[in-house]
Amino acid sequence: MASFHEDQAAGLRRLFRRAPPAVVAVHGTGHHGPQSTTALACRLARGALRVLMLDELGDGSVSPDGQPRLELLHALDGRVAPADLCLSLAPGVDRVAVATTALTLPLLDDTRRARLVSVLESLHRHAGFVLVRAGHGPRPSALVEAAPRQLVLAEASGRGATEAYAAIKRLAAMGAGSVMVAVARARGRQDAASFFENLEALVRRHVGVPLVWLGEMERDDLGQALAASGPASGPREASLAFLRWLANLGARPLVGADVVGGRP
């Protein structure tokens, strides 16, 4: 008889193995980091692919109309339908608040983690892209670490460069083999290219993680690049590493590179 963890891993494998959706953790930086991530989601949705944003920013307690806002955890007891978690940000873009989920995911028992996977599987079913809008904690959350692709959306400003460098250092510490970078709010192609070259040189000297240039958020088709790009060993291998790790979240501490379960 198959074990519980094997059954759970099979469900997660179905969730992250199919393409689409392309699952990407987005680290927005600069004065307009959250807005840039939303703008990216809207641009991706123009390609006729629905975008699901799992949003770690904010507490998710109140919606713009003043009504209580549901969080992903509210669906775990089965009394809230997955579709009721979604807030439409723009045509083709739905947001689900996951700030509390990101904090409590490592503490969930096996039953609740299995339910979480089931809810996510339902939410992902009609999405072409799933963006995890990363929070600003001292280390990446379980949801961010789970994503096969990591994108730093770097604002072309001093603050954007500082926060992009800090985000890349956090990703390097978690074991990321490479990090994708796109530039937002640049004055033009030359400004964006210069910004990336300076960031790459700094990271090469002090961090050592390869950066993958995707282009400018406002001018380039990042959708095609995001769908095609992934870890060197391929998204399936990265997903399987995530599955082994998530299945044991409650069994061992989340410390250092061990939490990524062999992520390249």
C-alpha cells in the first residue's frame, strides 16, 4: 500500500509538473516593487493566459471594498471554495492572499498540507502562470523555495539595486543555482543593460550565483522567457526536490541548504 507521503507527493507532482502553468517566485524591488509585480502579471495575462498571483505581501485581512478578505488557509477545512479565495486584480489576473499561509506552512500537519495541495491544484487548473509575490522576510518562505523559477524584478534605481542584491543573496543561501533578472522602470535599453551589468558584476564578485538576463519588463515578452527558463537540471527535477522537502516539512527543522532537498 502506498504511504501517505507517496500519495501527497503524487498530487504535488501533478501540480508542478504540468506546463502550463509556469510557477515563478517574483521578488519585486525598489520604490514600486509590488506595483511592478502586478504590472508583470497584467502583461502576462495579455497573452491570453490567466495569471494566478499567490501574494505574500500584506496581511490580506481587508479587501479594497472594506470586506474581510479570505486567506488561503481559510479553505483548508473545506467550508470555503477555492474560487472564493480569488480577488480579481485585472482581466485575467487573480490574487490569492497567502501571507499567513507562508508563515504557517512548515507547521501544518500531514492532513492540512494534503488539503493545501488539493486547494492549490484546483486554483492552478486554469492558470497559464502562477506568480508567488515574495515577501520581505529574512529568508525565503516555503512557497518561494518551492517555485522552480526565481525572478528578481529589479527597479532601475539605487533602492532597486540594493534590494535586488539582498534578494539574490537570500536565494543563493537557500541553494538557488541561478536567478533570473528583469529590469523595471528603466529610462531605455541602454539604462537597463547598464543596470544589469553593474548588478551582475557585484553579484559575481560577492555572491557567485549566475544571473540570467530576461530583459525589460515594459518592453520585452517576458512570458515566453519565463515559460522556457528554469533550473539547469530542468523544472521536473526541481519540482521533485521540492516534493521530497515539502512532504517532510513537519518532520525536520528548516535550516540552511538542507531545506531545498538537493535543489541544483
